Amino acid sequence: MSSLALPGVYVSEQKYVLNPLQIDTRCLSAFAGISEKGPVGKPILLKSFDEYLKIYGSFDTEGVLPLSVYSFFKCGGKECIVTRVANIETAKEASLELECQKGVVKIQALTPGTWGNYLCVKLWHEYETLESKIKEISLDFSSITLDDAENIYEGDVLNFNFPNGRIIDRQIVRIEKNVIYFAYPLKSLKKYIKETEKIKIRQVYFSMIVSNKDKKNETYLHLSMNKNNERYFETYINNRSNNFRISKENAEGIIKPVFSQNARNGCDGVANLQPADFIGTYKSLDECSGIGSFETRDDISIISVPDLCWLLNQPGKTEDDCIKNYEAVQKAMIIQAEKFQNRFAVLDMPDKFTTTEAINYAKKLQSHSAAIYYPYLNVIDPLDSSGYKTIRMPPSGAICGCISRTDNEKGVFHAPANCIIQGSVGLSKMVTESEMSMLYERNINVLKYFPGSGVKIWGAKTLSLDYDWRYINVRRTFTKISKAIKQGTQWAVFEVNDKNLRKRIVRQVSGFLLDLWMKGYLAGSTAEQGFYVRCDEELNPMENIDNGILTFEVGIAIVKPTEFFQVTITAEKEGASVYIQEN
């Protein structure tokens, strides 16, 4: 900036530059389901399956969530959100109590589940002999005076070793110069008032090993009961453990040694799961559960609940009741997807359904913000080193991975279809060509096995009956473009609503759409066929201007996928000619 030579008002003119609009290419999937461990109702961002194993545990669970997340990453997913589903009233953390001189120290599993019952504690004491000697003992035996109290602090535990072999521990509650006070009188000193030099004093520490279900140990050495010590056990352990929390409760003195003690009473909260547990609630960032927890984030693109299959086999319920519960959760997913607009629900068709039952069920879920897939997948068991054992699972996890991969490699305007599902070796049932036609005609996306290639997604339809919203890529591209325009034109708020503003809006949005058309997002052989932007006096009468309203209209023609190729075979005298025509 140039220096100002004289007093006065100086005007510097700068050209107003509009930031270009950008389409959000991120595809973030969110899963809700049953896991071995992990926080209940708290959505956590994961960027690898190793992160899932660390937070939510192994494949040893009643649900298919771990297998679905595994398939998601295997099929090309880059990142996802996971929320654990459990019955909040019955899910409980395993715990155990370690006895002290007075009271107990409590160890509690970090998250609910029977996994915590495998936590096992081994604890032992360690001693450091002090060179300090006792000079004086108080008449009530509640304090002693040492010749040197250096490196001894309030909260430390001292061990007194008497000539008769008796050993007593006492925790220090106060220190004044070299005078050390205890919470409880040390009456055993009475016999040795005049022979204090025969008493050995040691500082007491403790170490502990906590093992878990995976036989992985957490080892903590040389811990102190002194809050001011850098290795104070409560702070030191809680800052490092991924499995449990330890709390002093009302304990005083040193924790007593433990050879082997297990935590107990952990509960998964799965046995009595209800649709309401999957649907969940959203009241605040700290008070949410199920798919309701997804409302805490506005960057989620796709939602899936693969563990709904658990609701189909609940004991004590009729088949009709199970289907109604299943349907209730999927309708809740659709409601959320439509509410957020930029969100899309990937649904699993119940595997037990026949073709007719699947068609009738799909009629109940009409929406342009959801797609449903059928049948289930047979995938290689990730725990089977031979590679021969297979597991049946709902396809939504793998589908979400394929959608994410398509978005990253090709763009959201490409249909997530004709994709090979990695790790899948077959289908739970074979669907004939005629059945596939019937299902796809009713907006059910069918998975198809190709010998030598594997299982592919053979459909890209939404559950909408509206032809304009027939395809997944059309719907998702529209929402991405809409979001980009909405966010990118926020600068116009509170600007003067005149012709110049309207021209700037048209110029900015048109430039954005032209770029998308050139990249293949929009249809048409010319840009005019692909989009238009309108912001004129007709859309903005004086009444609207007076009320602070600016209106502009955008029309876009999104590319649609090729579903069929028409093959015509013409017989000729010298052979046959094949003509392929795109439909």
C-alpha cells in the first residue's frame, strides 16, 4: 500500500472478484449397526478398516456391520461414518473393583458390551527404600518427624517394615516441613518409640497389566497414588488406555495386590433391539442415537443400515411383524434422506423375499432419494486364511463402496452400475433373466453374477416413479449442483438488488454450469441444450425487491445412463451381419 503524504480521504478502487462455484466431489457414507464395542449413538469418522477394528472391535458380533464396513473399503470406499446401535437401557459397561486400605478403585470398560468381561487385571507393588530416619513419633501416632523429607509428597504411600516382620502401609495426607501426617494412626509404632532406627521406610508404587479379549496387554509401571506425581495412576492410565477407565472413587491408601481379576456384568444391549433403536433420536450433538445421529453432520452423502437383517429373525415375533419393523426403519432412512436433500439412502431388500414379494415391498418405499438392491451377496470370509469359506451378507456396504469409487474415479454423474463387487464370489440366490427384467422394471436394482468376472451391480434406479428422478446419478448430480449453487451464491445476501447484481449471478452460475457441461455432467451437444440461467425483471418484480427477495432460475439436463443396447442380427447369404444400436 502506498504511503499517504497529506491528510485527507483516499479512495482505492479494487475489482470485485467472484469466487468460482465448485461441486463437492466428496462421497461420505454413513453406517448404523451392531458392533462388538465402541460408543453407542456417537458417529465417528473412519478412514480405514483398521480404524474400525480399533474402535468397534472384531467380526465377533451378532450383526454384519463389521463385514459391511470391510466390504465398503474393499470395494473402493475412502472414508465413512459409523454409529453403533444398541438398546441404551440394557447396554452396560463391564467393571471390577480393586480393594484399597479404605474404599475401592473402580475399573470400567470404555464402552458397553460383553467384550469388557474379558478385561483381566494383574497388580503388584514396588518399593523404593528411603534413607530418611524417624526422629520423633507423635503421642497419638498420627504423625512422624523425619530427619529429611525431601522427595516425599502429600499423597505418597509409605511402607513401614518392623523388626517383627509386620508390614504396614499409610498414605500421607499432609506434610509440614519434615513432619508427615497420616489419615489413620500408626499404632504399631508404639513398641518402637525408642528404637525408631530399626524401622525401615519405603515408598510404595504399583504396576499393573490389563489384558483384553485379543490377549493384547496394556502395561502400566511404577504408578503413584500421589495426584501431583507425573505417574499418578488415574490420570496416567486414562490418558493412554483404549479399553477402560480407572477412577479412585472414595479410595484411600495403596491398591492391594491382585493376581488375576476379571471385569463382569458387561452387556451388548442387542437381545431386545427394537426399530426405535435403529431409528434413534436427535436432540443435540451429545444426545443422539441410531440414524438420528447422522443429523449431527451435514456432509453425509449416503446412509445405510445393513444390520436391519437382524430384525427379520427376532424370536417371539411373527414374520409380518418382523417385516413391518424392517420397513419402519427403511422409511425413516428415506425421510431423513429427503429432509437433507443432498443425502441418499441405500437399502437392502430382505433376502427371503421371492420376486413377487420383493416387487410388492418396493411399492411401499417410493422415493427419489433411495435405491434398493437384491439379492444378498456371498463374500469370502475375511477370517478364513484358506479363502474358501463364504458368508452371506446384505449388499449395501459393498454398494456404498462402489458408489464412492465411481464418484472418485469418474464423477457423480456416472451411474454406479456395471461395477464389480470386490470380495464377492456369488449370490445368495440365482435370479433368472425374466425375474431380473420384472424386478428392474419395478425399480429394484439386481445384482448379477458373471462367470469369470464376478458379481456386478446391474441397475442404477431410484425408487421414484417420476421419470425425471429415475436414475441414481441424476438425482445425486442434481443435489450436488444445487448445493454448490446455494453455497456459492451466499455472497449476494444483503447486496443491492439491481440489474448489476442479477447479471453477476447469471455470469457466475453460467460459468459454473458451462464447466460442468464440458466435463460431461450435463447432456446436450451444445451448452444451450445442457443448461440455462435466468435472473430477470420478470422473476424479480418490484414487490419482491421491496421484500428483499432475489430469485433466479436454473435449468439443467443431466446425463442419463445407457440401460440397453439393441442388437439386430440380419441373415445374409454369406453369413450374418450384426448391428448394435444404443437405445
